[in-house]
Amino acid sequence: MPDRKKQPAIKTINNFKVKKAEKQIISGSPVYILNAGDQDIIKTDFIFEAGKIYDKNPLIALSVNSLIDKGTNNLTSEQIAEKLDFYGAYYETEITKHHSIITLYTLNKYFEETFNIVSDFLFNAIFPENEINIYLKNRLQTFKINRQKTDVRSWEAFNELLFGKEHPYGRNLKENDFTNTDRSKIIEFYRQNYTTANMTILISGKVNDKHLKLTEKFLGAVEKGNKKKNKIKVVTEVKAGEKKRKFVKIEDTVQYSVKIGNLSINKTHPDFFNLKISTIILGGYFGSRLMSNIREDKGYTYGIYAGIFSAPGAGYFFISAESGKEVYRKAVDEIYKELKILRTIPVKNDELDRVKKWIYGNAAKTFDGPLATSEACKMLITGKLSENYFLNYIEAVKKINAETILETAQKYLNENSMIEVVAGA
């Protein structure tokens, strides 16, 4: 019998066994199989290189991703929903800058039936005019509401300032994009980008040979289409003449949104793990320096966070904070102070040890069950990362010391290299 009056020993988990997905080429398409879990559930991700950056009007890609399930020549949107519900299955859609993802969750025994339903609307969508009109009307209303949200407006201005308004990563949705969106453009984008040649599949869960044979049958029956490659220009520095500070005025708002950051490296760079760990120390978890100082001690902000955006074409470091009108400038000053401290004063061992334990615990959650592991595998696929990415990250955490953090902050986190955006009244 355990002694309930005695606290159990705290164990640090710093060794991980990462379940890796097996890659196959089936009918010319890459298919990843992650055989994990004991429950009779299959999760299938259909990943298309059809994200928001692949058209100058980002609303086109958004519309296709949102309307792809609104009917085919065989089924109406209501019939699609009813049939999947009958089999106890459901699906989700997601869109990022680079990818459009449709994810199906189903029971093993109904894999074929539900797979066929989803594949029908993936490759035979008709995009009814009335569904498009309803979607665009609702989306426009949401767009107008977002014009009054400081967080939305500050992110838009921040991306524009970093990359420029015409770069795919700096391009934001505009009101005239709605008048420039119609069914013909939606269908053109769909036909060019939603092909098996432009698709990767990730099948996760209790997978067997029957599921793979059905996948092969499905891919063999669908017209392959063409592989559409879109090269994105990599941006490494802010254009000459760009403002380093910008204020976005929004009438009648009491909350101010602050974004501070700079162009940086992405996950493929050898310094990325060291920068990620340094960023966590600064503002990546609840006990971080920014949180402890600016939120807990001084009460200048409702919430504050530091992170790194990473995409195949570029990366950037950012700090995001929400603050009140009277104190937002004090919060900004404290942010710059914390950046300077990180690059000038070595981190103490107890703080570094605490952050390492937090990272180990967070990493353990990443692989807590087959569905979580599946999401991690999907990140590797969409980010074009090594299958050893997570193991390499843990090794970097084990090795990092105060000197490395200091060098990394001096190289990538100099407060004088930052751009600053504030949105408020």
C-alpha cells in the first residue's frame, strides 16, 4: 500500500520513443501509415498543397476548403452529412498558408464506406452557386467584425511590415477580395490544386492490410491530375525603407494589441532548437520571464506570449501581448528590457532546469496516444522535416547551457532588430 502522506518522487522524463510513420508510394501518391493504438478507429488526413498563398486572392483557397463538402454530382451536402453520421464518422477541414487538409475520423469496419464518401467530395465537388453566395455573405460579415478586433489588425500589420504587402506571407484578406471571388475562380483553383498528384495521405490508428488495399483501390480509380508546383520567394530581411514601428488606429476600443518581432530562421535551420528553447525561457510558458514580469508582477497585460512562426519559405520570431490603453507603452518598454536581459545576462541553472523539465513534459504530451502522435507526424509531413526532428529537439534540450542561450539571443533576439506594431484607439 502506498503511503498517501508521503509525496511521491518527481521523475524527469527525458527519453522518448517516437512512433514513426511508414512511407509508401501508392499509385504515385505518398501515403504515410502510422499503425498505433488499440481502439478500432482510423484517422485519415488528406493533405493538399493548396493553401492560402497559392492565389493572390487568399479568399479563393479559403472558399474551396470551406465549400468542398457542399455537394457532388452524386450527393447533396445534406446527404453527405447524413451518411457520415449514420456510420458514426465525422470530418474536419483546415487551411494554412501552404496546405489544405481534410481529416476523416471513422470506425475501422466502416473505413471503405466513409472513405468513399469523403473521396467523392474531395474530387467531385460541384460548388453550388447558392452555397457560395451564403458562404461569402457570412464570411464578409465576419471580416467586417474583425476590422474592430485589435489582435486581428495587429497581426495583419505585423505580417505586412515583415514581408511586404505583395509577398505571399504578408498578403492579407481585403474587402475587394470578396467582389473578386466567384464560382469560376473557385472551380479553377480546385481543379488545379485538388489532385492526387498534389496530395499526401496520412493514415493513423489501428491500420491493417485491408485499409491499405482499399486506399490503393481508391487512388487507382481517381484521375491523377498534374503536380502543381508553386515556388515561394524566401525573404530574409525587411525591405529598405520599411517602417520599424506602426500604429493601427481602431476607434472605440479599450484594448491595445502589441506585436514585436523580426524575421528569423525556420525549423530546418541548425540553430532553430536553440532559438526555440531561448524563446520559451523568454515567453513560451506560463512561468516565463515575460509572463512573470509583465503580467504577474506589474499587471500591464492580460496575456503575453513569445513564439516562432516556421514555414517552408521563411520564419519569424514574435511577441504578442494584449494591454490596456494607459499601460501598453510601459508593457512594450518591459518587453525590450527582457530581450536585453536575455542577451546580456546568463540564465541561472535553476531557471534553465525548470524550463527543460517543462519542455520534457510538453513533449510527452505530444505523443500521448495515437491521435496526438498523428498530429505530430502531420507536422513533420507539412513542414518537410526529418523523421528524427523530435528526437533531435530533445537532444538539443539536454545539451543546451547558459552560454549557448546567451549566444543565441545575441544572434537572433537583439531588441534593436525588432519591428513593433500596436493596434488601438
